[in-house]
Amino acid sequence: MTRARRAAACALLVAGGLAVPAASAAGQEEPRRVRLESLDVSDNLYLLRGGGNNILALVREDSVVLVDTLGVGWGAATRAALDNLTTAPVTMIINSHDHAGHTAGNVEFPHVTVTVAHENAKRRMESMDAFSGANARYLPNRTFSDTLTLLDGIDRVELHYFGASHTDADAVVVFPEKGIAFMGDLFASTSPPYVDTAAGGIATRYPEVLAAVLEELSYFPEFVRGPEVRTFDMVVPGHQEPPDLTPLLAWFTWADLERYAQFTRDLVGAVTRAHAAGGGAGEAEAAARGVAGGYPGYDMEYVRPFVATVLEELDGAGR
Ligand SMILES: [Zn+2]
């Protein structure tokens, strides 16, 4: 497989999920099913999963807020999952970034009045087929550059931007009163990050962007919710498959995000050292793979495109 094709396959896997439905032997599309998980039984925030993507649904008294959509064709299955909880319409969508697997499904929620995304995400979404013609009304109509706060009370949502890494438009979506942070594709899964350079992504910046997330949001790990002091302790990745737990309270924590940040630092460091020593792509990849030993359970299948992007950036900086 050429590098370009490998990168494209990775983009589809990581960013787009199952953009094209799998066909059965009879040529019929397999039905799309969205899995619904409670994050915390006492709370109104839920995880929905379909096509390899994770999104959140904040179920309010008379409306639903989605954090990301599941891509084209997943609207009905998403609604069917929500129907287990409420008949209230989806009225607000927060897009973590512009990749189609996180945004193209916006057009399947006709009651939405507010769509929020980083200003760089909106700019690229304007040229996506999914939002052409009459569908332009599903584009973000509220944007931000650094931070934005939405709603209030227990449902308060904060959007934070920390710079270019996966793309140049990735928002960390934080529910401070619930102790939950949705990472989108900044922390897609426990594997080398996918960096979309065409969308402004910068591989060598990944460690510092995640360090900024940890630093800026470090005041969250302890917060008061009602009479209890709770821990800001659930980090939801954009693609990682959740464990079979209900509620999902024991999933990824702040400590896992710290570990992932260190993983990206180790990866970039290993490739940078190999490059400085005059090594080529093979040596750099071997060095990057050597990092995996410190991270049991991490999947290194897609390390090659990440290494290639780091090398391109290092070569570019040396010119
Ligand atoms: Zn993405």
C-alpha cells in the first residue's frame, strides 16, 4: 500500500468511521445501530456510539444537545437511540472539529437552531458537499476562537481551543459540573494520532497541545457538585470503543489523558532523535515502535503515517 493510500485509509478509519456502509452478500446495507451508554446513572449526559465514532447527548427537559454527529446516514439510528430517553428534539449541535465523521450528520437534525464549532472548522465545513445548497443552514452559526461557554447550571458546557494538532480546529468540550471532558480526535484512541495536515494539523505540536489541555484544565480535577466533592474524571475519546460497562464511570480518566500526552511526547521525541542522528523513515519508525513497550494495550498499527508527518515537519523546519 502506498503511503498516500495508507494515510487515506487511516483518515477513513479514524476520522470518518464507516462513511460507506458495509454491504452484505445480498448487496443490502447492514442496518445502522447506535449504542447508547449512560456515563453516570444520576446524570443526563449519555454516550452514543456508531460507525466507530463516539458522540455525547445532553438530554435536557425539552431539548437535546449533541456533541458531534455520527456522519452521513446515521441520523435515524441516533434518533432511535435517543428515543429511549426522550422525544425532545435535538436543538443544538457542538462540532468538535470539521471532519465529516463528526459533522456531516448535522443535516439530519432539522430542529437544530444553534450549531457551534471553532471558526477554522466552520471555514472548511463551508466547502464540504454535505453542507452545499439548502444544507448550508446546518453549518455552524456560532463560532469561537479560544473559549466559549454555553448553557448554565449543571449543564454548563465549555469549549476550549489549544492550537493545531489533529487539525487546527479541535475543541475540547468540557462539562465542568459533571466532570466530563469530550476530547474528539485530539485523543481519538490509544494509538498514534492521525494528523490531517491539509486541515492545518501539526504532528510535532501534538505533545504541547495536550500539555496545554492538561495545564489549562488542571483546575477541574476537583470540583464541587451539590454536597459532594467529585473528581473531573471522565475523558471521552472520539473513537476508542468503550468497555462493556454501565454506567461508564470507570472508563478513561484524567490520568489516562496524561498518559496519552506522554505517549505523544515520547513518539515525537523518538522520531526527532532518530532524525537528528541521520536516520531515515525506517529508523524513525523503529524508534517510534520502540515507545510502545511503555504503553501496554496501545495500538501501533497506524504509527507509520504519524512518523512520516513528523519527519516531513522536521525536514521542513531544517530547510
Ligand atoms: Zn478528526
